[in-house]
Amino acid sequence: MNTEILQRSILFRGLTPEEISVALAFFHAEEKSYKKAAVILHAGSQTDRMGLVLEGSVTIENNDVWGNRTILSHIGKGQFFAETYAYLPNEPLLVDVVANENCRILFLRIGSLQRISDPTGPWGMTFMSNLLSISAHKNLTLSGRIFHTASKTIRGRVMSYLNTVSLQKSSYEFDIPFDRQQLADYLNLERSALSKELGKMQRDGLITVRKKHFKIHAH
């Protein structure tokens, strides 16, 4: 395992290469590869492992029994998923984790944290602090989606999402991680209605859009 990649991640921030190696052994680290559209974790199942995306990306989805899909978030390279479920025993997943593209995932059994004999040890405390930061960030992400879908209009939802991405990127021009269908699923909209509204927004001079690339025309 290349510890240089892990040192750049939030989870292992502040740990030395030697401490990272100890942590990987302690959490029974295991690396796996998945093809695009593969279901990595299924709703209704349980897991004792969190995942770190080493390559590619995944989506967190709610797929109900009637075939409706809602995308809750996009997890890119260097980001994490299932940390809450992995830490809490016997908690069934309420979502699917799906490979958005060919990807490589590092799994860690973080439930082992509850068995650390000396939680005040330097690497253990640093790791737990980093894990808390990740959970806090996830809360912000989920809160953001609630904010985006609060509007009763399609345009309001699109503008809320694009404004947030613009602030995060510090630019009026950017790429989003979703294709058109995924963006519709994320904003809880019909794809045809979303495409129609994007066309109207472009004609109204609010945005320029080409596939995943957007440019906001600020007034």
C-alpha cells in the first residue's frame, strides 16, 4: 500500500507512515476493485467496513422497491463512505453504494476502534479526531442536498445546487460530478423536466451548459 496516497487523505492526516502502517494492520485494511455500475454495498445489509475511494468514484443511492432512484451524494477520489454504519454494529444500510465508474476501494474495519485498549495513544486519538471531521463534513453535505431540494420550482433547485458548487470551486465556471440523469435523481426531478429548464435558463442568459460543464452568468 502506497502510504503517500493515504497521508493526503483526511482520515490519516497527522499520522506518520509508520503509524499509518500500524493503523492499516489494526483495521484489517483490504483493497478491492469494482466495475462501473457494480453495487458495492446493498441497502438492508450490514457492514463493519468503511470505504476510502482510491480511484474512480461512487454514488450513494436510495433505490426503492418500485424502481425509483434518488442520488444522495457523490463520493470521489480520496473521499469516504459507510463510516457511520461501520462504526455502529448491527445497523442495516438504508442506501446502496454504487460504482459510478471503474473504481478501487480501500476498506477498513473501523469498529475495531471500540476495542482499542489505550484510546489516548497518539495515532488512535488522531484517527478518531479525523473520523469526526469526516462525519461532520458528511452532515454538511446531506444538509446541502436538503437545501437544494427544498425549492418548489425546478429552476430554484438547479440554481441552489449550481450556486453551492460555484462557492465550493470559487469560480463561476466548473464541472459537476453528475451526468444529466444523475443530476435529476440528485435534485429529485424528472430528467426531461430538468433538461427543459436548463434550456430555458440558457436562453434566459443565466447559464451556459455543455454536458457536465457549467458557466454561471452573474449579474
